[in-house]
Amino acid sequence: FDGNCREAMTFYHRCLGGYLEIIPFEGSPMAKTMPEEMLHQVMHANIRKEQLVLMASDGGGMKGQLVKGNTINLSLNCSSDEEIEEYFNKLSEGGKITMPLAEQFWGAKFGMLTDKFGIDWMLNYDHK
């Protein structure tokens, strides 16, 4: 989203129910390099209800670059370190790694890539 992620996810939560979590950029390691006006924007939001997981973000400085159609990523939540490594390596073949797999401050291993078909992927292994 382009600055209205909180509004959109609150609406989707009203529509779909479940548990809504919203985490702003403020307080994250990225906050040190962001303009003040972006700190209140949403770094990560999710709605969880049974098997449904809907995630969203304000994009973190992509203002003007977001176009309907380039704002969607497929996300895989993996169940082991081995699984995320395998999927990440296979999906990135012939594509472009945009964020290498690495341990993140939220307690997960995470990485992003664009596959050889131009599809954007986010892979996450939550250690919890």
C-alpha cells in the first residue's frame, strides 16, 4: 500500500474477522534511515484466521513506484531451516535475489526474490 495500509487492513479485518496485528516502521532497525514522516507507516501487518494469513505493508519508501499489479508478492511460510533454504535456492534459479535469506530482528529467517517469470516471492521461517 502507499501510506494507507493501516486503513486497508482495518477494513479487511472488519470484513474477514480473525486477529489483526500492525507493526509500524517506528521502533524497527529501519527507522534510523527513514524520513520522520514515514515512521508511523506500516512495516508489517497481518490478519490470521484459521488457515488464512493476509499480510501487507506500506512499502517503506516506494511512494510513486507502486502500481496495481506490482504490489503483490507470493509468500511461503516454511517449517524448517532446511525447507526455507531449499525453496529459496530453487525459486531463485534464473531469477534475482532481492533480499538474501538472513536472520531478522522479528525472530525469523526471511528472504525475498523475483523468480525467472517475474513473480515476487517472500519466504519466512518463524523460529517460534
